[in-house]
Amino acid sequence: MTMEDQQVRFLRCIGEPTRLQIIKLLADGEKCVSEIVEGMNREQSLVSHHLRAMKECNIVIARQTAQKIYYKLTDSRLAELVFNSEALMRELSLCQLEGECYEGREN
């Protein structure tokens, strides 16, 4: 798999609103699933589904205690990436047009 293929896989993995929210919540540090669910006001099954996908892409790591599973970002730069992209979106008015910003089009 090329670096570009890996980047595409990574960006697709985080390029989903629920996953972006999870990254923002975990920017402050490790949280258990119930804290993430509460912070997002979403169903536990939906949050768990997204956490599993993020774990498969090595975006989060899990730690289990007797009763709870805790998740944290594998690297703090992941949160920085999300917050920096948000700032760029606002400052440069990126992807403000209706549609998908050329998503799926060939070069």
C-alpha cells in the first residue's frame, strides 16, 4: 500500500462527523465509552461502532478495566489535525459551496 493509499484510508476514517466529534472529545485525554456517549448524546452502539473503526486505523487505543473500556488518541497530533483543519475551514472558507468539493472526481 502506498503512502497516498494510507493517507486516503486515514482521511476517510476520520472524515465522518461522529468520528471527528470523538477525536475532539478525546483531545482532553482518555475517556470511558459512557463518557464519550454522554458527551456526544448518541447511542452507545453507534459510538462503539465508530470507536471500533477508529481502533482498526490506529487512531485510538483501548484499555479495559474490570467494568469499563477507556479510549484515548494514539497521538495528540490527531486532535491538532482536526482543530487545525477546522480553523482552515473557517479562515479560508474551504468547501463552502454546495456539493462534495470534487469528491470522487478523477484528476
